[in-house]
Amino acid sequence: MDFIFSKEIKKHKSNNLPILALESTIIAHGMPYPENYHFAKNIELNCRKQGVAPATIAVLDGRIHIGLEDKELKKICESKKILKLSKRDLPFALAQKQCGATTVSATIWIAYKASISVFSTGGIGGVHREVEKHFDVSQDLKVLSETPIITVSAGAKSILDLPKTIEKLETLGVPIVGYKSNFFPAFYTRSCGLRIEKNVDTEKQVALLFLEHLRLDLCSSLLVVNPISKKNEIPQDKIDFFISKALILAKKQGVSGKNLTPFLLETLRKETKGDSLKANISLAENNVKLGAKIAKELSLCVNMAFN
Ligand code: PSU
Ligand code: MN
């Protein structure tokens, strides 16, 4: 694969320093401008403070960029025309010299191909509600099952059917490990009420777990779920009310496929007067902080093994 690495990523790669992969759909299609730009700059800064290079991934004029310069990041945040690219869209985007933001599925595939082992997002995609009517299951799940990378998320977005998403992750053989938590988080809330069997308390445990995962030649991602902070969570019954309203509106307006997730997030933002966006930013920032710490631990473990 042909990549354009930023100077910072090149430097970290050649010196075996830690790198954290970040997606661009969360900023281009998951948040409005200028909040998305402030968020993106802020998480990049938080990574650097920890000595970790932020590798924000996007496609610009048909080239895959790993690590964005400021004006490239701004373009992704401002543009109304930027495409939403999942893994299967990549060949077309490259051939047609398109500009697109990458979803979890496209980002982890690119990161893996570029030998980056840790990735943070807000919440992964999953099985949509009323799946029996439309069969909408995010490509994220399939790609998580075939890409060996650590993925840090606050569970899956609560606009989804979370019990079915958890079952599907099991079928696909994606291990889930709770970070200081025994429950699967529901994005805006700390728990969806369903227990997860495995949990860890430290970043080092995640790094060691992933090394075993690789030794076993498992090809799936290791999904680390990190609940939103208590301070910023939205009570389940409050957010559920707005989610139901947003789902009805989506049906009425015939929104489906790729547009559904961005539509629901935007409708929730308006309905909650910005509270859902605040929660989304807070949980994604937490995941980036945790992802950066895991990337550091993993790089220490790997460097120790080779020295
Ligand atoms: N996390 C967020 N906001 C987002 C996303 C994740 O906090 O907008 C994006 C990711 O890019 C994920 C996508 O891959 O939503 C899922 O889209 P879909 O349901 O269409 O597969
Ligand atoms: Mn879908």
C-alpha cells in the first residue's frame, strides 16, 4: 500500500516511538464544524503530551494520509463534500482521486497495513436496531474480526442494538475486554446493563494481552471498552427518549445506509441542545488518552523484547 506519512509519524516510525491511529469520520461526519476541529486538535495535542504521535488517517485526492498537517485536518473538518469511506470504498476512492474521511473499518485496515498497533475512536459501529427489517450491520464488525490491532472505544453507539452487537462480536471472534469495568458501555452511558467476562486495570495488562493474541496468530482486533466518565454520562432513560425520537425521524425522512449514523448523531445533538456532543467529545478524549497510554506500554514491551 502506498501511504503519505506526516513528518512526525515518519520520525516515530524510524525511532520505534509510539504511534496512535485515529479515524477521520468521527470528525467529518460525527461532529459539526468548528467543534470537530477543536476536538481533533485537542486529541492530537493530548497524544503528543504523552510522547505519542497522533496518526489521523484520511484519503486526500486519492492518496492515503497517515498523520495530517494542520491545513489537511482543517479541510477534513470544514468540507461539506468529504466522503465517508469504509474499507470496501477505498479502492474506488483511490482510483477516482477522491477525498474522504475513514470510518473505523477503513482506518484500522490502513493502520494495520502501516504497522500501527493501537487505534482509538468514540464508539464502533454495530448492529442497527430493527436489523430484521433492513439488515444494516456496520462493516466495522467484520473488519474488526480480520484486523489484528488494539481498538479502544466506549462500547458501541447506543443508537444501535447493543445486545445483538455484543452477540455478533462473539460470533466473529472479537475479544472484548473492559477497562476497569465489568459492563459493556453504551457510549453516552457507562453501562448498557450487559456484563462482559473479562476486564483489566492497567494499560500494561492490555499490552501483554495483545502480545498473547498475536502469539496465537489471532487475526481479529482486541476490543478494549472504556466507559465514559461518571461526570459526563447522560442518564440512560434521558438519552433513550431522544434516540427513539431520532429513529422515528430517520424513518420518516427515509434516511438509511451510510447516512444513518451521522443523521442520528446530528439529530441527537440538536435534541439534547449540545449535551450529546459534549458527551461524545468527552468519551472520545478519554479513549484517546487511554489509547496513547496503551501505545506507550506496547512499544516498551516490544522494544524490551528486541533489546
Ligand atoms: N465514533 C464516534 N462518532 C462517529 C463514529 C465513531 O464517536 O461518528 C463513526 C466511525 O467512523 C464508525 C462509524 O466507523 O461511525 C460507523 O458508521 P456506520 O454505522 O455507517 O457503519
Ligand atoms: Mn450501515
